[in-house]
Amino acid sequence: MPSYEADLSRFESYDTQVLGISVDSVPCNKAWAKSLGGINYDLLSDFEPKGEVARSFGAYRPEGYAERALFVIDKEGKVAFKDIHNIGEQPDNEVIFDVLRKLG
């Protein structure tokens, strides 16, 4: 998530809104964001019903948590990019910027 924070102005230059979504509660999300020193984009809670958004995007695990995943949703509401990856991995932001350039 710090890499999104570092590139936030670049995301905004593509008329893009960065959102974080977690199946954790709002207080947990706030504590996590604080542990990072704060974040400047919205962190949403997919807590009740738990994981409903993650389920709809195919990113919810039966163990009760969401996979690490990135989605780019175009202005028509269609998924233009989907990446579900291991918890310790994250695609380079340039991959996302390439998708955004093509949508432009």
C-alpha cells in the first residue's frame, strides 16, 4: 500500500480513484492505516456481510479473508484489469499505469 501512496498523484493524473478494501472492521482498518503512518486514500470495510465485495470479485477465501488483489474498473463499471496474487507480492505500479494509459 505504501507504493500506491507514493504514486497517488500519478494515479490522480489518470482521473483514477485509489481505494483499499478489507474484510476487516472499520476500527481495524483505522489501526492498520495508522500503523503505516496514515494513508491519503479511502480504506473501505467489507465487513458486513463479511466479504460480500470480495466474493463478488472472486477474491474471498473460505477461511474468512480476502486474497491480495488489484482491480481496475473502467468508467462504465467493467473490470479492465484483475490481478489476484500472493499476500507477499504486489505487481509493479507500472503494470497498472499501462492499463490506465490504454483506457485513456
